[in-house]
Amino acid sequence: MIAEITTLPLQIDTPFAGELFLLGRLLFGATLAFMGLNHFMDVDAMAGYAEFKGLPAPRFSVIASGLLLVLGGLGIATGVYPVVAAGGLAVFLLVSAVTMHDFWSVDDPEERQNEMTGFLKNLYGAGASLALLAVGGTAWPYALEIGFF
């Protein structure tokens, strides 16, 4: 006999849960927004790396990904369009993990380790984004609550 799996609605009503959720959103969102700003600070170098990795339209890719990181990070931090922000970040982080941090194809051990670190960073960021996407349609404490859902 298979046990029935049920889910409970998200409840952020335990002591300090709302504040901790806000702190987690601020840390996660602000970090991603800062990473996006870095895309604009050295577009030429990042575009060169994107070209080296075989990305089409490397300069546009750097600018577009920087914009996605800034807007997505701010969306998570503030609770503005959280479903769009979390979904966009999850897709971007998964795609960039595979396309930009292909450690399995690198021969140099030090470079392989750097790429693996970038790959894993993107994976855990995608995991956090997916978790936030799962709760994106619910009311977030201390959020501006601007969104589609």
C-alpha cells in the first residue's frame, strides 16, 4: 500500500519566520543584483569570456544577463513580480551553469576547479530560485506584493 502524500499551505507565522524569510530574500536577491551590476562594470572582458565559451552575440548576452540578474535579484528582494523573478533566475542559472561553466570539458585542474565552483554556485542558486518560485504565488511577508498572482 502506498502512503498518500499531502501538502500543507505555506505558513510563515512562526516567531521570526517572516523576518528570516525577508533576510534570506535580501541576501539572495541583493547578491544576484550585485552580480548583475558586475556585468555592466566590465562588459568587454565578460563579452570576451562569453565569446570564448561560444555564446552567440556575446556582448548582447552579457548585457541581457546582467539586466536579468539585476531585475530578478531586486524582484526577489522586494517581492515585486516574484514568480517572474524567480522563474527567470532559475532558467538563467541552469542554462548558464551548463553553457558557461562546463568543467567536464576543461583539462587544466585549476581551471576545472574554478569552473566547477561556478557550476555549483549556479546550481544552488537555481535551487533557491526554484524554491522561491514554488512559493511565489503566496503572500510574502515584508514584500511590496506587486505581481501577476
